[in-house]
Amino acid sequence: MRTFFAFLLVIFLCASSVKGQDKTSAPSQTTTSQPAPAATPQGEAKKMDPTKEADIRKLLDLTGATTNMRQAILNMEKSIKPLMTNSLPPGEYREKLIDLFFQKFQAKLDLQKLIDLAVPEYDKQFSDDDIKEMIRFYQTPVGQKAVKAIPELTAAITTASQEEGQQVGRQCMLEVLAEHPEFEQAIRDATK
């Protein structure tokens, strides 16, 4: 059971980087907390240029990173709740346990820490000139339009991709079972 919850938490945390935002969400406010220095492959702390770090934080604020993370966590909760429900034995306790788990998880999850974890990743991927150029873009009307549209686009594309994946998956399973009737019999035997 502990392994199951640990697995769910890993999935939940990894997926928090997925963008998703409803139409009523507003961009987050700029924060000034300092992240831990980025680690190099050798495990040594790498000092980030303070100007570049400030630029990265400004970019994350312009793109609504905190709001996107919060929405992604809520979306993951909606996805994971049915999996948890189906994985736990039935009983009156089940719904309350899952609700309390998510309440505690949301209370302990520090969105600012997630932003702090994102900063060194941006530092690795982009130069300060790249960051400044993205800031200029996201300050334009079309950049702000993109900030508002991308979460909705991402959600729509994700939903369409999941539906397509389910259809292809169903078709593949039917084909495999048709090609290998022994598996269909094995499934029948296993369900008895």
C-alpha cells in the first residue's frame, strides 16, 4: 500500500509540470524567494547569475506559471482520484481517506518551491538573452493572448489525444486477441 501511494505521489508531482488553466484563472504575483543553487552533474552547487534569475522569475510570472501549476495539480487530482478509488478495497472509509489525502497533499505542497525548482531548469535551457526575448514576447498583446490560450489548447489537445489513444488501444487489443485466441481464453479463465 505504501508503494502504491509513493507511486501516485511521483506521478502527481511529475505531472504538475503539465500546463492546464481554466478561463477564470489569473496570472500569479511575482515572488522574491531565492531557490537553492542549481546542482551540476558532479553534485556541486552552481551559482546562478542574479540578473538572469530575476529575468527567469519575471518570465515565469508573465506566463502564469504558479496558476498553471495549481491548475495542473487540480487536474491531476481529478485524474488520480478514480484510480485511487478503484485501487482501494470498497468501504465507507475509501472516499474520506482519499479526500483527506488530497487535502493534506495540497496543504503541504509548496507552489513557490515548485517555481524555485523550475528556475534552474530554465537557466540550463536558455541564455539570458533568450529569456529577455521571451519576456518581450509575453509582454506583447499576442504574447498575453498566447498565455491565455495555451492552457485551453493544451487541455483540448490532451483530451483529443487521450481519446485517440483509447481508440487505437482498443483496436490493437481486439486485433491481438483475434490473432491469439489463447489469450482471450486465458482472460476468461482468470476472471472465473
